[in-house]
Amino acid sequence: MVQKILIAAIDKDGGIGKDGYMPWHYPADLKLFMNLTMGNTIVMGRKTFDGMFDREKVPLKGRQNIIVTSKVAEYRSQFADKYPSSELGFTDDLNCGDVELAKDTKIFYCGGANLYQQTIDTVDMMYLSRLEDSYDCDTFFPQDPQSLGQEFAPYIPAYMAKSFSDRMAGKKSFTFEIYAPKPLIIY
Ligand SMILES: NC(=O)c1ccc[n+]([C@@H]2O[C@H](COP(=O)([O-])OP(=O)(O)OC[C@H]3O[C@@H](n4cnc5c(N)ncnc54)[C@H](OP(=O)(O)O)[C@@H]3O)[C@@H](O)[C@H]2O)c1
């Protein structure tokens, strides 16, 4: 069974984006995102892909990038020559049932709001970076993470909390939380 994980960075007010982008720059969070997702499959909504592709940020290296869109044929024909499907694929199936996935991969749903909304009730775990500041956002995480307490238990691995407080000293800080169903199962 493929493990499915939602991964997001959320500001103090639940904001996740503005005008198709993330209105902040947290290098440590980007590095964390890279380390957690490397070698696996990342699934993103078409609007997030467009915003990142404009700035030549995707496809993200070392990961199979799957873009969810209703315009599969249009996007495939646009990108098929440039990238093999093992690097960049397009689907209209959130479960990626029609995509050939790498063996033993995890699926990371990495935004945006539309994709989070549709997957939040079905994922096995959530990785949330909670930014301590507020930003001017026009797109928001679909649910207050605090309200997920019934089904999900926030959990910060001790080794991570320590290394983060060490590394983030004097820089913009955030808290990394893992939300997993109770009882907590660490894979
Ligand atoms: N803070 C974070 O961690 C984070 C992470 C990622 C993105 N973001 C931000 O989130 C914002 C974008 O979010 P968004 O909600 O506007 O858009 P989105 O979720 O990125 O993309 C929505 C699009 O995905 C496609 N889609 C979604 N579900 C589908 C389904 N079941 N079947 C077929 N197609 C489907 C549709 O594309 P078509 O219209 O092509 O059919 C839809 O218009 C940006 O500001 C971005 O920077 C933030």
C-alpha cells in the first residue's frame, strides 16, 4: 500500500499562497521539504505547477512530479518532448491510478489549497510547517490544523525540535509538526 502524506507550509493565519506563489522565503523549510520528499512522488495541483514552472522551479529534481489537471492531453503534449513521464506526469486521478509509480515510493500531496481540500481526509499523515509570522495571502489551508485534533495527533520528533531550534536561531522560525492518526505509527 502506498503511503500518502500531505505536506504544507502554513502561516499564522492559515495562509498558504498569494497570486499563485508563496509570499515568503524560508530556506530551512525548503531544505526540509527537499529532504522529506527526495526519491519519492510529489503530486501538485495545476495552478501550483503553473506558478512554479513560470519561475523554472519545477519539475523538482530527484522526485517524480505528478500534476493533477483536467487538461491532461493538453499538458502532456506540451511537456512530453522535454521530460520523461518518470520525471513529470499529468493525471486527472488524485490517486495517480493511471500513473506508473516508482517501487516503494511515498506520495506527497504538496498543494495547493484545492488539492489539500480533496486529500486531507484520506492521507495517512500530514507534515505541516507552521510559520510564526502572518503574510498577505489570498489562498488558505482548508482546515484549521488545530481542529484536526480529534483524528490527528500533532507530534514533533524530539531530534527534529532540537535541531530546528539550533539551526533556526536568529532566523525566521517555524515549527515542524507531524500529524498522524492515533495511535501514532511511524513508518
Ligand atoms: N504553502 C504551501 O505549502 C503551498 C504549497 C503549494 C501551493 N501553495 C499555493 O497554493 C496556491 C494554489 O492553490 P490553488 O488551490 O489555487 O490551486 P491548486 O490546488 O494548485 O490547483 C488547482 C487545479 O488543480 C487541478 N485539479 C485539482 N483537483 C483536480 C481533480 N480532482 N481532477 C482534475 N484536476 C484537478 C485543476 O486544474 P485545471 O484547472 O487544469 O483542471 C485545478 O484548477 C498558490 O498560491 C501556491 O503558491 C502553497
